Amino acid sequence: MRLAAGTALVLLALPLAAAAQEEVLRLPSGLEARVHEVLTDRPAGGGLTYRFRFVAEGFEGGEAGLERVMEDLEWLCVTYALPRLSNIGPRPGRVVISLADRPSEFGVYDPAVIQVFEAYRPEGDTCIWEMF
């Protein structure tokens, strides 16, 4: 049986996410986040992408907190995701950081879940925001 490259990478990333789920990350906004899961994929024409999904109970959506959320997402990319890229596999062209108020299944719409996400290009020791 042959596994697709993306599937194999997801399997490699699972131990990282499982070990990190207990770690509490204090975000710049004051929220406390935990890793929900780390996924990999190769969207058509998009190259290798690692998705770091975080949950922060008490996270609220809305425009009022947008600037704070953007700061939290960038912080998660730079301080959490970047240092772990070499432990997952090949360097990706894109890192997607998401933050939700509760765990949810990836790719399944749930109107009860508040979630934001942004894409970044890893470059050296920083994350360059890429507008969707």
C-alpha cells in the first residue's frame, strides 16, 4: 500500500500535536491557547502547507478584537510554529495559523464555532503575512 505524501506528513505531525496539546500558551492578548492539531496538505498549485490549529476558550470574534487577534496569530506563527517546522518534515511554503473558541473538525463548517485563520510564508525567523 502506498501513502500519498500529504497523508504521510499528517501522520508524522500527529505526535507533535499530541504532545503539545497539554502545553498552555499565553498569547499577547492575554488568552491562553492550546494546540488542537497540526495538519499538512498540498493544495492544488499551493505547495506544501502546514496548518497549526489552536483553541483558546473565551476567544471571541468580531471586528473590535481583530487587531489583537492578528497579533496573536503572528505570535503563534513566529514563537510556536516556526521553531517546530524542522521536526515535522520538509520546510513548507506556507503556514496557516487558526484560533478557535473550541475544538472542531477540520474542513467541516460548524456555525457554533468562532474561528479565525491567516496564512504566512516562513522566511528566516519570521512569518510574512499572506493575504488570502
